[in-house]
Amino acid sequence: MATGLPKTKWRGRPQPPTGNRGVSEVCLGYAGKKAVSDILATPPASIRQLWPDYGHSQTPNRLYYGENLSVLAALRHDACVRGKVRLVYIDPPYCTKSIFQSRDQNDAYVDLLEGAHYLEFLRERLVLLRELLADDGSLYLHLDDNMAFHAKVLMDEVFGQANFRNWITRKKCNTKNYTHKTYGNVADYILFYTKSDDYVWHRPVTPWNDTSAKKEYQYVEPGTGRQYKKVPVHAPGVRHGETGQLWRGQPPPPGKHWQYPPRTLDELDARGEIYWSPTGNPRRKIYLDQSTGIPVQDIWLDFRDAHNQNIAVSGYPTEKNSDMLAQIIQASSNEGDLVLDCFAGSGTTLSVASQLGRHWIGVDNSPAAITTILKRFAHGLQPMGDFVNAREAVPGDTKEEGNQLALFTEAGRQGPQVAIAPATYRPILDFTLLASEPNRGDLEEALELWRDRTGDMRVLRVGETHAAYGVKEPSVGRRPRHNAHGKNPPSPSIKKTRQTKNARCPKKPSKP
Ligand SMILES: C[S@@+](CC[C@H](N)C(=O)[O-])C[C@H]1O[C@@H](n2cnc3c(N)ncnc32)[C@H](O)[C@@H]1O
């Protein structure tokens, strides 16, 4: 709706009258579009557990290495997951016709599907994801301008146009010095849909600071010292009930009605919450101390990707901003809820969900992605730096140069490990790593490294014993590497929501 137009919705019959049922729906037609029933009949993946080597982790958190279509089809038959996922965030390939490499020059994933093939790839997954969502769940789809517009129409088909909530524009990178004959492209898009109109929602706000508070709340109430702003006491549209009547002898302005019945306006006035102008016009006072902050709008400027901010990174290409994921997860889920990302990449969603006390399921079919996720879970992100091995830094370097790190130093492989994670970083070990056949072979090296890392962590943490993790000390005769495969140390937040009975099944979704 353009600004300046009254927000009065037409509540009458559809205009013009429709002849055939459903004729007003818009569908995207393309070659190879399957029937929904065919998509729902996708054969489920056959799944094998890779880690822990025996038993299960005590939480429902799962990381799948495999093609997400068949994994989603398998999850559809899993009573712990179907209809129980409170939030899906996906950041699939964007149809860029590119091969993406990690910063260590290894192939990470390919993005080569085009046109109808791309759209059907996306649609198949959206159809299955909708099945996994709880009735009060939400799905966020992150894309750029290649396919976002086509995807909006597909999402309307799959979720219903009425369940479209927002088209969020995100500033993804710094301003560019463009050489093309176009405006610089710094935006990508997040499409926010819900499964129904009764969905989990915690409105995110930006807290006030001195400057923004003074700008918005310009007045100070004599006596109380409370900062306030003045807003109209009337709203657009003529009403013939109480709110259309005279109040204190005044009618509402032409084309408007009072926001409250005269009785309520009297109560507000009695409490001193009405400001009367010298010419006798009433305005309502809104106080700063009653506001938690500025509601977040649908243009996000503060979540540029890590690579554009010189902060900590995983080194995986197209890694998304953790703070952005935190905002999405906090807005659309509760603690203890199940969050799913089936294009997990470097594991941003999974890692942030874990920090925020949510359970999670991640899927990716790239060995580089799973390797990155395991490394991130073990050590956290690494400081952004150039490709300079810390061992090469020489005395006399500037502080910054001296701090430049070999970004992808492998633990225990290339000399001393350099400040790979803040001392407070709590490794994420409470999950099960699974693979859909026939993928499981490609991860042997990453798994070996993971076992080494997690084993080391338990041995090397100063002042901590295995008991601190709820793990028995490895006994003589037990393979030392496997001392990490018992119960995993819960992060403080996860501990609060840990399941007691059927530990692998997330708890029944609760209303917000
Ligand atoms: C844009 S990246 C996701 C980045 C992620 N949001 C992050 O913050 O790191 C897309 C990911 O989807 C994965 N992917 C693409 N097609 C897939 C498929 N069919 N099944 C599973 N994963 C897939 C790729 O391997 C890649 O890691």
C-alpha cells in the first residue's frame, strides 16, 4: 500500500466477481513442474549415524550430511520432527551460475541450476519443509534478485498468499565502487512466511539510545520528568458508533474517528496522558519509559556478512551474519523449540540456535560444509585475517600484522594453535552426526579431526575433568579417541531445555 492512502480494507465480495473458484490465484507455470503428491512421495534417505560412534547424543540436535531432498523426505516420516519444527531458515544457492570456494581455495559447493530446474529444486524442498513446520511455525527464505521474485510466487503457492509476512531487504555488504553501468548492488532479500496466521512472534526492537530517544520523545513532562511524544487521538475512517461522537464538545476531524470511546479518553485525560494545545486540540502522550525500543522494520542495514566487516569468520563462502540469525531465531521461536536449516553451509543457523537454547537440525551435502561446521562447533569462528601464517609474523611487525592469523590452521597440524577461539567459547558437542547413504565415505578425514579435537578439548581444558562434562573418565582398554563419544557437555542455555524422557524427541511445541 502506498504511503498516504487510508488503510481501510475492502471487506465486501471479491471484485470483480469471480466465475470459477480459485481463478484469482496466481501460479507460476514452467516445464517439469511436479504434482505436490509426487513431491510428497519422494523416497526417504537411508540414514546412518557417523558420530557418536555408539549410542546417541542426549539432545534432538542432528547434523545430516547428504542431499536434503531425501533427508527432508525421511524427516517427514519422523514423528519427532514432522509438524514440530517451529522455525526454518534457508539460504539455498541463488542461481548464480558459480562454483564457490572456501578461503582455503577448496571447492565448497556449486550453484549451477538455472531457470525451471532451479525453481523446481526450490519448490520441492519448500513443499516438504511445509510438512515439517508446526502449525504456528515460520519459514525464512534468503535469496538475491536472481530468483527472489519467482520464489515469491512459488512461496505464495506453497504457503498461501495470506501467510506472506514480509519481504525483508538486507544490506549484505559495504558500498561498492561499481564499474558496471548500474547502481551498486548491496541488497539481498529474505521472504518471511508462516504456516498459519497464529504463529510465534516476539517483535524485535532496537533499544533506544540518548540520541534516538531525544529525537523521538522530544518533550519532558513537568513534575514527573518523563520523556514523551505527542500522537493524534484520532484515526482515519468515519465511524457511527461511540468513537464517531462528540468528545468534550468536539467532533472527530472530518473523515476520522476517535481512537477510543469518550469514556476511555476521559480516563486518559484524568491520568494526565492527554496534551491540550493552546488552541484546544487534544493529543495523546506516549512515554519513552513504556517503550522497549524501536520496532525493527523490513529494511535491515546492520547485518552485513562477516566477510564485509572484518570480524570472525568460518572461512566458508556465503557465510551469513550470526546477529541476523539471532534476530530471526529470537523473533520466530521460543527457547527449546526446534529450528531447521537444510542448506546449513558453515552452520550459522545451527550455532546461533544452539547459543540461544533452541534445538536444531542441519543438512548439507558438501563435505566442505560439514567439515567447516565441525570445526566451528569445536572452536568457534576465527578472527578475520589475511593468508599469513602466524608463525611467519616477525618481531617488529605492526600490532595488526602480528595479529594476522593463518585462517585455516588445522588444529594440531600446522604448529601451535593461535587463539582460535575466545577462552569463553563453549564447544557444541551435543548433537548426532548422520549421513544419508551413499555419502558417508567422504567425511572420514573430517571425522578423524573432529574426534581428535573433541578428545583434546576434554583433556586439555585447564581445571576441568571429564566429570565436568558428565562423561566417565576413559577406562583402560577403551579406545582413547572415543572418550569424547559419551554424553556431551551441554551449553548453559541448552541445559535449561534439556529433555528428560525421550531425549531424542523435541518436546511438544508450545504456544507462545
Ligand atoms: C548459500 S550456502 C549456505 C550458507 C549458510 N547460510 C551459512 O551461513 O554458512 C548454501 C549451502 O547449501 C548447500 N546445498 C546446496 N544444495 C544442496 C542440497 N541439494 N542438499 C543439501 N545441501 C545443499 C551447499 O553445499 C551450501 O553449503
